[in-house]
Amino acid sequence: MYTFSNKLKTFSFILMILGAVGVGYGFFTSHLSFEEVETMLAEKEHGGGHGEQTAHVAPAHDEHAKPAHGEHAEVGAHHVDKHVEHIEHVQHQIANRPWSALYVAAFFFMMIALGVLAFYAIQIASQAGWSPVLFRVMEGITAYLLPGALIVLAIAVASGTIGHYNIFIWMNPDFSDPESVHYDKLIAGKSGWLNIGWFAVRGLIFIAGWSLYRHFARKYSIAQDTADDNSNFKKSFRIAAAFLVFFIYSESIMSWDWIMSVDPHWFSTLFGWYVFASMFVSGITVIALVTIYLKSKGVLEFVNENHLHDVAKFMFAFSIFWTYLWFSQFMLIWYSNIPEEVTYFVTRFQDYQLPFLGMVVMNFVFPLLLLMNADYKRIPWFVVMAGLVILFGHYIDIFNMIMPATVGDQWFIGIPEIASVLLFAGLFIFVVFTALTKAPLLVKRYPFRKESEDFHY
């Protein structure tokens, strides 16, 4: 039985505390006044020339200015109105930042657990012979799915109830109200699907389905250890096959709801697959990292370099698969150049060029160069290095999906973003490694256990 070391447990608590403090600081400092935002934008535009900006945008405040009449007065009023509208828009974007940072980090760690659960189900449904020695690692990682998914859903709903529609603008009822000046025909047309109540119900259905499969898969896995026959193995096989059907549909709809709907004017029919590729490769990468850590502590002696090689092969393969989907989505939208579609990538090229292109380098170029060689896949420190790059790249991928729609060009990797990652990394470590202590790290009576232990080629 594995024992959760006090050092690692303390480390996880430190991460959570630092993260919580940083998140609190992010929320506390995100509510800037109109004047503060105006000053900030003036300094950005004029290098600190606040007086110049004020004189430019609000000449009516000058005591010595001559009163404007007729058409000039209308133009001046329109200009001031536009300026006020812009400042209020930026003010809202700044207030959105801690919500968005928290949501990105929460979703990132949740999707790791969900990706591992899908990979685990595939191994059982396909009756894979190489992977059973890693099953308990996978079961430990998937323990985070229930709390992680509930947190994601809670943040999303809270942003539209106690928040000021900080992540999903469609949660603002004004956009669906024909009497409102903010009425948006497109959002109103989707209101039958995009409304807080139905959004929350769908989310709970997804979470219930994922969690029920995880519960029974774990139950049958542990029961098989002491069983006299293979009935629990057969049950595991049947529910894995059923779960994968549910997963295909629920993951796609979840990706539309929880990510794509942050920009309700845009959609991509490839989006569900794209998010799946990101979560799948991230989950497999975490399997590799946790396995290497446990083996370094001497508790996974039955895992050999061939198992590590196969996990790293999946890391490599699904990095290529992610790139294929990324390029397919990008190339088709860019080439067709349909305004309502291409605006998604125009925004990212204009305001997020570094993270957008940097993500491609981290998620494709690095895995391609680092993991192409078969021998390198057997070297633990090399796999760890590649894995950390892949995980950071896919965090930036989620960042690029959410932030342009919520904070626009007011993005930055600062305290709210780093603190949110620390908070959920600490919670993830605590939940996962606590779950690993609940059962032996090697399945005992699984039919393919011997094949897995003797896995060599």
C-alpha cells in the first residue's frame, strides 16, 4: 500500500494556501474605478500623458472652451459617449480577469482527470495487455474528476449569478430581452439552449455520468482483487463500453457549453474533437509523470521502461493528433475567410500572438523533437521534461480558448493566473495521492496482470 508522504501533503497544502491568497488578491484588485481605468489606458497610449488623454476625450470639461453648437455638439457628444462606453468595456474586462483565470485553471485540471478516465475505459474495453500495471495510477488520478468538475460548473454558474456575467455573456438576460438596448438576436435565438438553468442541468448530467462510471469501475477493479472468478472483470468491460458511448456525446456537448459558448457568436463543428485531443494528451502525460514519481519512490517496481515507452508513445501520438485537429480547424476557417468565423483567429493573432503561436510550438514542435526517438521515450527525466512542456502548452491552449472572449486585450500571465494554477495543482495533488493510498498499487487478479508485468519488446 502506498503512503502519502507528509512532505508531499504539506507541499499540496502550501500550494493551495498560496493559490487561495493569490486568487483573493486577484479579485480584490480587479474592481477599478472609471477614473483608474481611464488613467491606465491613457498611460498605455501616451506613455503617462494623462492630461493629454483627458483633453482629447473630454474637451467639454475645459472652463475656457467655447460652447459647441449644432452638428459639432452632436459629434462631440457622440465621441464622449463612445469613450465612456470603451472605458466601461475595459473596466468589465479587467473585472473578468480573476474569474477567467480561476475558470481556466479549474477546467485544465478537471480535463486531465476526464482524459485519464477515457483512456482507462479504452484500456479495459480493448482488453489491453500492456497497461493493467498502471490501472491504479489511472484510478487515483480520476478521483479528482468529481470535485474538479463540480468546481468548474460552480464557477461558471457563479459568474452569471453572484458575478456580473464575467465569463459567459449569454447569461446576461438583457441580451435575450427584445425590450433591452443590449438585445442580441443571435444570442436570443440560442436562449432555449444557452440559459443558466438548462446549462446547470446538463452539467450535472455529464458529471453524474462520468462519476458513476468512475465509481463502479473502481468498485469492480478492487473487487476483482479478491474474487474467485472473472465476473467483475466482465462487468468492468461492459460498463467501459457503455461509458465510452456516453463520453463521446457528453464530452462534445460539454466542450460546447463550458468553453465554446464563451463566444456565443462563433462555433466550430470540430471543437469537441479539438478539446478531446487536448484533454486526452494532457491526461496521458499526467499518467506518465505520476508513474515516474511513484517509481522513483520505489513503489511501482513492477513498472518497467517498456511501460514508460508505451505511455510516451501515446503522448507523442496524441500531440500529433492534436496538431492535426488544430491545423484542420485553423486552415479551413482561415482559407474560407468567412467574417463571422475568421474573427475568432483574427482576435488571437492580433492580441494573443505570443501565447497562440507559442502553444503550437509547445504542443507540436517540442513533442515531435523530444519524443520521436524510441530510446528517449524510455528515459524518465526526458519524459518528465517533455511532459511538463506539453502540460504548459495545453494550459495555454485553454487560456487561448477562454481569455480573448472574456478579457480581450487586457490579458497577462500574472498573480491571478499563477495563483489559480497553484490552487488547483495543490488540490489535484492532495486528492490524487490520497486516492492512491486506498488500494494496492497493483491489480491482483486481473486476467491480463501477468501479461502486463512481463511486458517487454
